[in-house]
Amino acid sequence: MTPVTPVGPVERQQWDVIVVGAGGAGLRAAIEARQRGARTAVICKSLFGKAHTVMAEGGIAASMANANPHDTWQIHFRDTMRGGKFLNQWRMAELHAREAPDRVWELETWGALFDRTPDGRISQRNFGGHEYPRLAHVGDRTGLELIRTLQQKIVSLQQEDFRTTGDYESGLKVFQECTVTRVLKDAFGRVAGVFCYDRESGRFFVLQAPAVVLATGGIGKSFKVTSNSWEYTGDGHALALLAGAPLVNMEFVQFHPTGMVWPPSVKGILVTESVRGDGGVLRNSEGRRFMFDYVPEVFKEKYAQSEEEGDRWYEDPDDNRRPPELLPRDEVARAINAEVKAGRGSPHGGVFLDVSTRMPADVIRRRLPSMYHQFKELADVDITAEPMEVGPTCHYVMGGVHVDSETAATDGVPGLFAAGEVAGGMHGSNRLGGNSLSDLLVFGRRAGLHAAEYAAGAAAAEVGEEAVAAARAEALAPFDGESFGDAAENPYTLHQELQQTMNDLVGIIRRESEMAEALERIAELRERARRVSVEGHRQFNPGWHLALDLRNMLLVSECVARAALERTESRGGHTREDRPAMDRAWRPVNLLCRAADGGGIELERVRTEPIRDDLLALFEKEELAKYLADEELES
Amino acid sequence: MSTYDARFRIWRGDADGGGLTDYTVEVHDGEVVLDIVHRLQATQAPDLAVRWNCKAGKCGSCSAEINGRPRLLCMTRMSVFARDETVTITPMRAFPVIRDLVTDVSFNYAKAREIPAFVPPAGLAPGEYRMKQEDVDRSQEFRKCIECFLCQNTCHVVRDHEENKPVFAGPRFLMRIAELDMHPLDAAEESGLDRRRTAQDDHGLGYCNITKCCTEVCPEGIAITDNALIPMKERVVDRRYDPVVWLGNRIRRRNGA
């Protein structure tokens, strides 16, 4: 049944800057753009204030030096580069480390209430890979505090606009529960707007603007076991590809070491790293703290060699080394995977994470309230009395839209910007916990700033009728799926098959033959997705929404698989059983993904810009020798 | 434990009307009601509309009424129901239906805009804020709010009284005023803004007669009535007579004596 749709002009609105996504990066970008005078529209798939950022638990990394006076941006930068195994776009890592404290302090002036130190400053907690306690936090609900603060700041700007214009939405408007399916360009290849539909009504509309900021988050919904919400279908990644902008480092996908493993319906939901930062330990079925067996060579001198030393570190971090439970996430996830594989896992296929023997019950309930609540409500487990069962879950994509470090502008599409998880480069091959929220704020602000500046100097955007008609036809195609008869495909089935493929064949441990098989299956799924068919009408129709999101997930999955097959080494969030070692020759190599004309993805190898000397000087020569390629060491 | 077939009745329809539809659907060990709604979408009712996001009780999207009780679909375990019990899911009653379980919650966003924002203290630069933990504890409790709007939905001031909506902000946003009023560095007063007075005069605090329905349905366990609304009423009463507070104080005094 093809729905009757009026064939007439699609409604258009004119704005200066459009922000796609209303998580931390999108809202921070919108605030900046509006404060710089740009009329700004924000479009998000969920209700305003529900974005995936609310799920962030641990904190915001920033070297404010409140908890340890020795902390500086240089040390934060160094930790970030080590965590990313030196693949990070170093200038982004530098800007991030330098600007993060200001971005956190600014939140307080907007009403945020972080946990405090005894002298009244913002409290900072330990986290994996961070040399000093660095994460500003609110219990284990930091993401909620961040999103609410930004949301309330936006409301306060709207109140200002109301006072001057009588209209709350004259300078900054949130289009909630709307999806963008295409970035539209003008005749000169410049950004001119976005094609959208309202999820409630199914109504199409076009927002025209010379500058668009992508802030859509990640890609986790392409995997079966994930901590990510339904929104994470790689929309911004795909929008950039389809607009002609390349993605970088897509092979690097972070599997968070601790997701819930039971019951099945919550499998993958995150168990915050703060559990380990605050003293939680990992044990296998034999009761052994197995992480001591998995400290890799490059980190040997920086982590405790005995349980006694690790335990002393919580009280006396200056004279002891940190326990190996706080290694970067990729190391911990691989170790858990190996323990389970060796038959030393927990009853439901994870390992044990225990705080119950490490802290008094009231301390656990105060410091980890959401975790206490989550396990009690969803798994009937009292974490103050028994260990949790945890295992790796797809959590974050380090890869993303290739952007200019300073401006967040994409590569080759004038007027298109990207910030937050959808942008690539900042975290290299592996992101440290706490560096995501700070990334959102630092680069969200930069993207908003530069988008507003760009828009101020640009001509009014004009989208051609043809582009609108093409986007409209593409969005309506699933309603014609019935014409394929028995060959018509169910979007839910295709999605499940894709998730299984990515989980099994391009997951935490990868092999050449499996990735090649994944690419074949993805190509086949792409064919079948052309025949996807949905029932009903356009009003709040989840089947139709999924059918449209499938295009994005398939594109992004192909990027991940193709780049992973190409990179013949193991590094950070890319682990190959057939190439188990990190290969220094790959250090200065980035892989760019572009959408090919005939469909599918093309790869290109590019050399990265040499790391600036004063930044290299922050490391010992011996350490650099473990990471840099031969020709980099010579020069 | 095992798999069984459960009976569900779900409200299907839109602004023009609708009714309960019966479904029989498989339930597995450890599942929550939202899992069952998703299974229905994937197998029997692909266009069944439901709002959800995090599926971990953190975003407050999947609010609805289960057997008449306002709850989050993602935090209601199937194990709380008997296997032969029919589980009825209806949309939140206080808000207009868009479709099936999805309601128009724009009332709440309109109210949010009417609450004056945090006023930063003059003379303190970013990074210079100093606050004691015990002084931020109370406002932090209110900031745990996930904006599921179950309290707004259940509050009898608006649940069956559409006419009160224009003058009543509802528990969530009265609590927001309390949060700002108790913020140690909020400079509203210095700027000439009396938050307590606006709570009473502009946002309908006086309509609340502390039946604690909001507190009962809060999935975050925030003591909305005791910690936000009653203290606000008590602060207001410094300046103004409120019969409920007067009565409440007398009762408490009698009980305490």
C-alpha cells in the first residue's frame, strides 16, 4: 500500500547554522553558534534532553589539578596519545587537553553542580589511562548533568530571545524527534541545507543554511552487543560520506571491557569504569586478579606488579603504581575476552567485577548509585554483597568524519563541520574514559564557532528542487517495497543479520578471512536492503525509520570492515589474531573511506602530518622508540 | 527459568481515538516490558509506536502506564507480573496522544521555558566557584531528575484538570525552582528575582496539596514532595498564608509532640 502523499513543494525554512544531533557536542555547538549571532537550528531524533550523552557515567577529563596539583594539560595530552597508541591527530589531542578545563568551568557558570573537593572545588576521580585523578563528575551520572546543563543553557538563551523578540525560537530552535536523511548541496558543491522528516507525523521538510554541523554520535547499533542507544546508527558518518566527505580511522571501534552480560535483555548495557577507578577489581572463575597477567610491554613500568602495590595506590598514588584494572580499555577488553575463551569465565560468559569486598556498602551506594540501582533493578544483583558479571560491549567508534583540527571543518565539502563522536582523529586508535565528554565540549564549541563564522561570510543557501525531489523519493522508497512481492525484505530481519555479522566477524578479535566474509555479507545485505518493505503509514512508524537508518548502518559497517581488513596490525581498538603485534610502520598511516560512485566504499592510505617537536619532547626517547616508525625516529 | 507466552493488552490509536488490542507474545528470562513491546514490533505490529532511548532507566523516554501505574517500560521487569496476568499498557493520561504509546509532552517543554534560568554570581570568574558538598547535596538530588514526566502525568492537579495546565508548572518544574533556590551561588535575589514568590504567583505552587503522588512514581526515588515542594511552601509562607502548610505544620507538630 503506497501512502497517499501530496506531491507539492516541501516546506523550507532558512537558518544560518544547522546542528544535526542534540547530545553534548551538538548542544555545545548550538550554544556557541547562537552566542556568535547565528540563527541556529538543532535537529534531533529523540526528545530534547534524551541524547545518548545522558548515558555517560564516569566524568569529564580536564587537567584542573583540583585533586592532584601536579596535573597539567601536557600530562593529559601525553596520556591521551598513549591511550590512542600515538595514532591520534595530535593537534586535536593538544587543543583538547589545553581547552578542557575552561569548558568544564564554564559549565558551572551555567548552573552545573559537580561533586566537590573538601575545599569546595570540583572533585576529580581516577580513571583508566589517566596519570592523575582528572575526571570532574557527579556521582556516576555525569552525562545527565552535562546534557541537562547544556539543555538549560539553551533554554536560557531562548528566554533572552523571547525578551527581545517575543519569540522563544527566533534565534535558536530545537526540532525534536526529527531525522535528517541527506545533507543537500548547491550547484557549486557547497552545503545548502538538510532534508528532514518529522518522526511523529512523517512530514518532510527542508532546512536551508550555508553551514551544517554533524554531531550525531556513533555507530554501535551496527553491532549486536552494544552499550549504545537506538539513535546510534551512524547517521552523521553516512551523511558525510554521501555528501562527499571522507571518514578516517574507521577500523578502530572501542569495546568497553565492562558491559552487563546477564540477563539477555540488558546484555551490553554499560558498567561504568568508575567501578574500577574507585577500587573495583576483576577476577576470573578461579578467583584470580587476572589483569596482572595482561600488562603489555609498553605499559610495564607504569602499572603495579603486585596486588599489594596496586591496593596501596588508591591511598598513596605518588609512591605506588596503579593497578592493571586501570589499563586503557582496549587492553582490559582483550584480557576479559581471553579469560572467557580460556574457560575461566563467569556462569553467563563474562568475568567477575567486584566492589563488595573492597568498600563498605554505604560507600558503594554513595559513589556508585546508578550502578547499584541498575544491577538491583535489572539483574537482581546487590553489588554491595556480590560481584557483578561483566564482559566487553561495543561502546564507541574512534573513527569518524575526517576534520580539520582547528575548525572541525570536513575535508572537501565547504560548509560541512563535524564534532564529537562522529568526528575522527582525536582519540587515535583507542579513547580514554572521560575524554569523550571533554571532546564534545571542546570540539562542539569549535565547530559552532567556525560554522557561525563561515555562515556569516557565506551567501544565502539555496537548494535545488531536483535535490529535494531525489531525497524525498529515497525516503519514500520503503513504502513501495511490496512491489517486490516475495522478495521484499523486513527491515528488522536485515538489521539483526547485520548486527550478527559485525559482532561475529568484525568484532573485538578479527581475522582476515572473517572480515572478507563480512564484506561479502554486507554487500549482499546492501542488495537486499534495496527491496526493504514497510507497512502502515508515515506517522511515528518505527519500521519505516529503521528502514531508512539501515542505509547508514550498512555504509558505516562496510567502512569498518574494509579499513580493518586493510590495516595489517593490531593497535588499540583494532585487534587481529593473524597480526597480533603493533607495527610501527603503520603509525603514520591513516585510512580514509569514501563513498564510491557505484555504491560501496573506497579506501585511501594517507600519511599523517609529523607530530610537532615540542609535543614529542614531552615523551622519553625510549618510549617514542616503541611507537614511531623508523623514518619518524630518524628525523 | 524458561520462556512462556504472556497476554498483553496495548492501547492502539491516535488523537482521533483508539482502543485496547490483545496480543500473545513470547517472554524470556530477565526481560522488561520494553523488550516485549520491541518483540511485538519485530514480529506482529511493526508500526506500534513507542518512545524509548537508553533502555537503562537513564533518559526517561519510555514513560507509560502499566496496569494503570505510571512507570518506565524499560525498568519494569516481567517477573513482577504473574505469568497468567494480562499486562495492560496505555499511554500517559495527562498528555494528548499522538499515536499508540506516544504522547505529546510539549506541555513540559513549554513549562521549562517559563522557569527563570540560573543567575551566575557577579564577580566570580569561571574556575572561581567554591561550594561545599553538603551545600550542593540537596540541589544535586533534584538534578538526578531524568525528565520522564511521570510526576507531571500523575499529579492530580493536571491529570484530570486540563484547565489547571496554564497556571501550574507541575512537580518537575516546581522542583526545578527549588533546585535553583537552594543553589548556593544562584544570584537571583541580587538580580531582583524572588524565586519563591514566582513559584507561588506564576507557577502554581499553591495548587499542590502534598499528596506525594509525584514522589511515589519517581523512578529516581527523588523525594520531590518532602525535599522540594514542602520546603518551598514553607519558605513562601514566610510571606504569605498557605492553608496547606498551615495545616501540615499543625499536624506535624501534633504528631511530633
